Amino acid sequence: MRIVVVGAGLGGVAAAVGLHRLGHEVTLFERGAELREAGTGIVVMPNGLRALDTLGLAEDIRGHVTHATGGGLRDWRGRPLLVTDLTQAQQVIGTPVMIDRAELHRALRAPLPADVVRTTTLVERLEPDATGVTVISEGGPVARADAVIAADGIGSKLRAQLFPGHPGLRRTGRMDLRGMLPRPADLATDLLASQLVDRRSGAMFGLFPVGDSRLYWFTDSVLDGTPPDAAEAREQMLSLMADWHPLVTALIEATPPADIYVDPITRLAEPLPSFVAGRIALLGDAAHAMPPDLGQGASQAFEDAAAVTRHLIDAEPADVAERLLRYDAERRPSANRMMRAASRQSRLTSQTGVAAWLRDTMLRAVPSRLATRQLAALWKA
Ligand SMILES: Cc1cc2nc3c(=O)[nH]c(=O)nc-3n(C[C@H](O)[C@H](O)[C@H](O)COP(=O)(O)OP(=O)(O)OC[C@H]3O[C@@H](n4cnc5c(N)ncnc54)[C@H](O)[C@@H]3O)c2cc1C
């Protein structure tokens, strides 16, 4: 069967590998000039790793295990609010991986033969008819397919084409800064894998090790208007977090603006009525863009890739619409549940005032065993 995948991000590449390994004739279109993933670190949760296992893609990635035993939420000075035991949660559910985004993308795309990939091709629209789908780029038709997997990311053109009545993306009024740097020798390890929250401003800072030699940090704070550039955003964060745990400002200061990424946070305004329209399926952020608060965006995309691959085993062109409906039935309820949970988590960590004071008081009262069980349940999702 001829299958086109649009978008060579983490989700699209994983799906292209899975479908190619089934023996389908896959073409992967990417608008960029090369296959790459920019950015800092990324957490792949145990559910994402299990999905990559079924695609035969997890082996390399499992080497990047997160060596952190603590975790949970702390206040801005680093005092514990909700303490989880990562080691215990990992024994129940499996281990998350913290990996450099570029390394993850490299490992995922390694099995793809070069002739499967067409870079510098922006897919403008899809024209489905009774027997297949014509894929249209800026210069005209570029392929004819029996099935199309649209993995064109959070700003998906194809989602808008398939569901013109859907309101699309909504800004959450927050921005994230992300940075990666060499791990200082004298690092206070009790903060690793923790998130610090500040009930006065609603800002958040998180910290993870990437291998043994690097650190990945991220912040989340209010965004008024247009996102600032990296240098200005870094200054804003240093001023906002001036009286936080000293490690926070030390790490931000040690990261040059060129290594800092600034993202306004957006999510789907509402869940899609379907991930599928006939022979076309949406996958990853195109289907369920969510705030990054649960670190689940890519893991959900990997679950999509594993599911669409499984449902297209031995498929013939005449089966596609029916098989993709099974993909939708499997993935839409759980991905939408995760999207709602991520929005809830985002609201919880960004609270201010009395609500945040109550949140902190309640979190302090949750026993570590219960918090760990809840963390494990979340990863299992
Ligand atoms: C600040 C931040 C932190 C995050 N942290 C985590 C984390 O720790 N863990 C986690 O799991 N997730 C995290 N996420 C989410 C995660 O990055 C995304 O969910 C994931 O990258 C989505 O992958 P994707 O393949 O669906 O889309 P993308 O990675 O966006 O890929 C889309 C691809 O399609 C291409 N494309 C777009 N349009 C077209 C077109 N018309 N024609 C051809 N090509 C096209 C693009 O160039 C791109 O290569 C985070 C997100 C943010 C913003």
C-alpha cells in the first residue's frame, strides 16, 4: 500500500518507520531542508517507551535513563510540597528517559532509508476521492496515496483543512523557556526531577539531568502579549526568580541566550471530533496539542504511531477507512484524556493567591506513598 506521512517531527518519523517496516511503500514529506529536531531535552515517559518498543525503536533510547531518585513539587525556595519517590514509581511502571531532542530524533529516523524521505516539500493540502488521496505541495501534486498520516505538528494546516469548523489553537497565556547546560560539579541533587512553583507569581521552574554530564531546565510563567526574544526573556526570568532557590538563577545565568528556547504555550481550543477523515489520519500534536506540563506530548505521538502501525498491518487499499476508524477509536479517548489532564496540571501549577496557598497546604498533607502511586498511575495512562 502507498502511505504518505506529512511531517518529520518525532511522531511522523516514528510512524514512517513503523509503516515502512510493515512493508508498505512509505513517503515522508517534510517542509524543512533536512531531518532534524531543534531544542533542548525531552522526557519520554514509560508509556511512550512502551510504544517505541512495539515499533522496535526503544533500544537506543533506553540507554538514556533518568538517574534521579527524588521528584515532585517544591515551593520557590526548594522546600518540599509534594514528594514522590521516583525509584519506587519506576519499579511499578517503568523508567522515563530524559534525552537530548536531537539525539532522540536521530535514533528514531536511523532505520529510514533515504529514498523514503522528501525534504523541502511543504504539503499545502490533501485531495481525497473514492480511490485514494492526492497530496498537493506548492508546485502541484507530489504523490498519490492509499492512506495519509498527517503529523504536521501543533500548527497543522491539514487539521484545519479536515476540520474547518474546529476553532484550532488557543494560547494559554503562558510561556516556557528551556535551556541545557553542562552539569555543575557541586549540584544540589535533591532538586533534580523536581518542579518549583511560586504561589506569588504562578511561575514554575523544573530541572532534569540529561545523561551524567548535562542538565535540562525549563520555566513556565505568564506571557503578556508577544513573546520576548531569548535574551530579554532570560532577563525577565532572572528578575522574576531573584529570590528563588539560588540554584535556579545560577543555572539560568549560566545558560547563554543562544541556548535558550522561548515558546508561547498553545493547546487545542477543544478536542477534535475525530482523528480521522476517510483515508487520512491525524497524529501527534496535529491531533491533540496539549500544554507541556505532564511531559506527554511526544509520548502520546509515539502511542499514535504504534497504534496506526498496528491497525495497518496487512491492510489493503480497500480496508484503509475502516482500519483508521479503529485507530481513532483506540487513540482519541485516551489522548484527549491526557490533553485535559495536562491543561488541569497547567492550571494547578500556575495558580496564585488564596487558591495557590490552599494548593500548597493540601499538597504538603499528601503522604509520599500516595503521591508516588498517583505519579505511577499517570505514567501508566
Ligand atoms: C516547551 C515545551 C516542552 C515540551 N516538553 C516535552 C517533554 O518533555 N516530553 C514530551 O513528550 N513532550 C514535550 N513537549 C511536546 C512535544 O515536543 C511535542 O508533543 C512533539 O514534539 C510533537 O511531535 P509531532 O511529530 O506531533 O510534531 P512536530 O515535532 O511539531 O513535527 C511536525 C513536523 O512537520 C513539519 N511540517 C509542518 N507542516 C508541514 C507541512 N505542511 N508539510 C510538510 N511538513 C510539515 C514540521 O517542519 C515538523 O518537522 C514539549 C513542548 C513544548 C512546547
